Amino acid sequence: MTMTGKTTAGAAALAGALCGAFLITHKNSLKFYHYEIVNTKIPEEFDGYKILHLSDLHGKNYGYEGQYLTEACSELDPDVIMFTGDLFSRSENIFTIKKRVPLMKRLNEIAPVYYVWGNHEADVPDKAKLMNGRLHDEGITVLRNEKVRLYSGKSYINLYGLELDEKYYKNPDGGYKNLPQLTLNDMKEYLGDADPDHFNVLMAHTPMPFETYARWGADFTLSGHCHGGIIRLPGGIGLLSPERKLFPKFTKGLYLCETDSGKALMEVSAGLGKFRINNPEMVSLCILRRHSVEYDKD
């Protein structure tokens, strides 16, 4: 081998090592959050049921076919995986978008995957519909203002998937001023009446209408969209929403809303992609509990 050949081989080896180190570091940059969702409407058979929540992947890859993300998710051993939109970015071409299918297939091998559109899918519906077909072929359930029942034994909980029109995210001119507010009647038009006799889980990309979700009958809502506020300030304060609003109310974590019919919870994911500062990529594990659990402090 010539000196040039040795140099080239050495450079290639170094590049490979750096690439591997980057991917391992990227995997380790994920932060995992565990939440317990307590509600007496949860059937006994669902006590301890684990929902893994992902959102807002956008252009991130996490290794070949999402290897590092899916390995991390597998370790959590979920019963179901819920992906609340923005699986890709509107600016991506169809060839890069299709690369999300193997990742979703890998996730579906861990646990059944349910997916709803976000605002980026709503912006490019033709691309999103093509993605829907590919995901359907892999056995993944895309909920477009639909309801399914999740069973454990003979008991079930309801899962609703909300898909909002683009008008709730931005104006026809691309601006964000005076966006319409989602009303209770709007929710009923999208999803009908909520089932008052069973525990209702709602997948909804944007967390902004949380009070409306709760009043409609969602006992537990899963959302994303806000990317944790993009920049997290001291005290866990999110700075900016995708609508260019400062200090949005819901950015990351667990929120409570009390209604006439009881208490409703919402878990907001900071998501997996997009630019962020002091705001690591997030994977959530939400464990359903019929009653609060006391843990040994030791």
C-alpha cells in the first residue's frame, strides 16, 4: 500500500469512528420521561399499561432506519406507541419522507403504532397521504378523526385521533395572527361525542386547545407541536411556539385541567427533531394507573 493509500484508509477509519461516536452521542442525548396517569375510569386490566409517546421527528434520522431511537424505545417495553404528528417536515422531498417508513416499521415491531397528522402533514397532504398508504401496508394505524378501542382482556379504553385543518395552524397568507380557536362544537364535528362511560385517550398534535379537549371528554391527551418552546429558559420555561408566540402556555410535561365532569391530564412532548437549545430530544412513557402507587423511598 502506498503512503497515499494508508492516509486515505486512515482518514476513512477516523471518519467512521467519528460518525459512530456522533450517533452514539445522539442516542444518549435522548431524555426519557416517565409519567403516571391516574384515573379511576381506567379498567383494572389496564393498570400498569404503558403508552410510549413520540412526536415531531421532522428531519432527524437517529441512525440507519432510526436504529438508535428504536433500540431505546424497545428497552422501555411499551404496550402501545403513539406518534402525535410531524413525522416529517413539509420541505422534505418524497424520497426522504419515505425513509421514515422503515423506522415506523421497526417501532411497530416493538408495539402497535398509532399515528396522527401534525401541521406539517396538513401543509402537504398529497405527500402525507402517500405516507399513509405506506404505513398502512406495514400494519400501522393512521387515525384521521377516528376512534378505535384498545383492549386488554375483555376491557377496553378509547383512543381518538384528531386531525385539524391547516387553518388552525396558520393563515392562508402564511401568517399566524388571529388564528381561529377550536371550539367544543368543532371537536364534535371532528370526532363526534366522547364516550362518557370509558377512559378516553386523545392524540392531538397541538396542545393549545387543551381546555376544549378536556371539556369535550378527553381524560388524557397526548400532544407535541411546541418543541418544548424551542429554547428552554431557567425554571423550565419554553420561549417560543411554532406560531411565533412568546412563552406559550403548554410546551413540555404534564398539565391538568379541571372540568365539571372531572380532572383531565395532557402530556406534551418536546419532540425529537428541530433546532433546540437547553432542550433535549424527548421520549415519554406514560403509565396508566387506576389508583396512585406509593413507592419505597429506599
